[in-house]
Amino acid sequence: MSKENKQIVVRMAPSPTGNLHIGGARTALFNYLFARKNGGKFILRIEDTDKERSTKEFETNILESFKWLDLKYDELFRQSEREEIYKTYLKKMIDAGFAYVSKEEPKEEGQRSEVIRLKNPNKKIVFEDMIRGTVEFDTTELKDFVIAKSLEEPVYHLAVVIDDYEMGITHVIRGEEHISNTPRQILIQEAIGAPKPQYAHIPLILAPDRSKLSKRAGAVSVFEYRDKKILPQALINYLALLGWNPGTDQEIFTLDELVKVFDLSKVHKGGAIFDERKLEWVNKEHIKLLSPEEKLRIIANDFDVQAEPVLDIEKIAWKTSNNDEAKKHLEKVLEFLDREGDIMKYAEEAGKGNVLWPLRYALSGLEKSPDPLSLLKILGTEESEKRIRKAIEVLK
């Protein structure tokens, strides 16, 4: 069982037991950037061996998230379609004395009376992590750990190692929470004769209070940011800056620019704080880079501006203004509704916030929305006039 692969090959291996969240998206991005920077291959592998918790709905969410983020993978695999491969390896490991069928005494209802365990050589494992340097483990405390529930049911560690070997994975780039999994996986690699890939364990993404941001503890899914009207290229840009920087002052990058400058050696060891305000700033900067046509297309796709807004009288006026002034400004805008230059001139004279806030809210019914001039173009003069007049009526 020996393979050689000189091309860099990396993988992202999400489990379809939940939606793709920002931590998983950041890991996928780092793998993607590393592969593209080095002319390598990027594999997406759906780890769906947990048949009780895996669902097609979650798998669909993962695949659609990758598509929305424009992270194109070269190959797609599902572990559920590879069970015969795992079975073959298990038989060979048992025959060679590296693993054995263990008779168990079930202590709880539902526990197995028989599992397959790896025969632990009880030794120290040392590996070089591309981010954390030398890492050492004493595997004695792991004892003879379970690698399969049966010949047809490999557990996570075994399936991962076999897949990485079969797919020629050269670099395993994953979150630092997987460091503790590495010694088990190295022992399995040695048992099947697989070469050790290079490891790079990237830092956690932390909440503002420095607690762990995880799938089970408040991490937001990728599509929740899509629903918050964050551009995919802005989310990609921001995720790249969580735990990595290019060593320059540049903060705004396209995906192609990130590929050119990404360097795994510049990934930090410490956790990265997820800052919603910084993400919103990055999003605004990316909106500025769009052509007028792209802005209108994305705004039309991302915002349900065609739905007639439900207005809250308390929100129409700008914070330094009042309802009477907001009504006056909206009436003035009606006078030159199809003349963008006149609207901006009036807004500059009367105060941009005083004029543009009630106009935007009247058109969209949203506190966060595209700029009102873009909304005027999308809705057209007739619909815009209708919505402005409705806001004026609410203010009377």
C-alpha cells in the first residue's frame, strides 16, 4: 500500500450533520488558496459515515455554500460511497495483526458486544506542524482505540486516513481542534503503510468575548450572512483575514488577488476575533468596486425590493431629524424624482442623512439596504413615487 504524489493535493471534509458555518468556510478557503497558489488540487469530501445525523439537506447546503462563495473544487467524494474500500483495508489490518476484533461487555443498552480496535504500539508520536512547529504526543494513554464498529462501519479516524491516502492528500489544513486527532491518525497511517501528510492546524475563530465560535456554540452559517446581504466576495475577503495577513497594509482583496499573495507560513497561531463591524466595512468596500450594472444586479438578487415595504413611523426620520422634517424632505424629492443630480444637490444642502435616510427607508422599508439612488433605478419612477407618497401619508 504505497503511493507517491508530487502534486500538492488538499481537501475540505465537512460532515453533513449541519449547515456550513463560517469556521468551515474559512478552512475551505485556506485549503483552496493553498492549492491554487501552488498549482495543486482541491478536493471536497463529504464525510457522511454518521448515518443517523447526516442528511441530504445539510449536504445540499454545503454544496450550495461552496458555489455561492465561488470556491471551485476539482473532485467531489462521499464517504458513504466508499464503504467497500474501508472494508478491504480493515481486513488487511486484521490479517497483518495491526487491528483485532475486540469482544466487549456492553455497559449500556445499545452498546456493541464486538468492535474493531487498533493494536496500539504505545509510543511517542512527533510531527512537524507548518503553523505550530514540533508537536509531540505519547500515544500510550490512547490504549487500543476503536477504529470500526464492524467491517462495514469504520469510525471517523479510520475513514479519514484511508481517504487521505487513497486520494493522495499531501497537506492536511484544518482547525486546531483537530490536533488531538492527529496521533490516532498517524498510528493508523503507519498500520496501512501510508505516508504522513504535512499538517497545518489553523487557529480558532473566536467570539468578541474570546469564547470559541463553533457549530454548537453560536457560529453563524454561511447562508445567514448571505441573508444579511453580505457579498460572497466580501465574506471570502474577511475570512481570509481571520488568522492570516499578507504582511502589508492591504485589506481589500479579490479571490484571485488572495491566491497570489496567500502564504501558509503567515497564518497566526493565536485565535482570531470575528468582528461583525469589520465584515460590514469590508462589504461596503467591495460594493464600491462593483460596476453600476453589477450593483444593480446584486441588489436586485439580494434584496426583496419588489415586495411593498411595511413602514414603521418611528424609523422614517433620520436620527437628528423629526417626522415633520422627514415629510418635507420626501415631498421635495418628489419634485425631481427622475433627476439624480438634483436629489444629491438638495441632500448636500439639507444634510445627506436627513434626506437620504427617509428616502431609502421609504423605498425599501429596511434599516439596512442599498443606497436610495440605486433603489430608485431598480424600482423605476412610478413605483418609487408610489412608495414615497405612502411614507408621506404615514408621517401625516
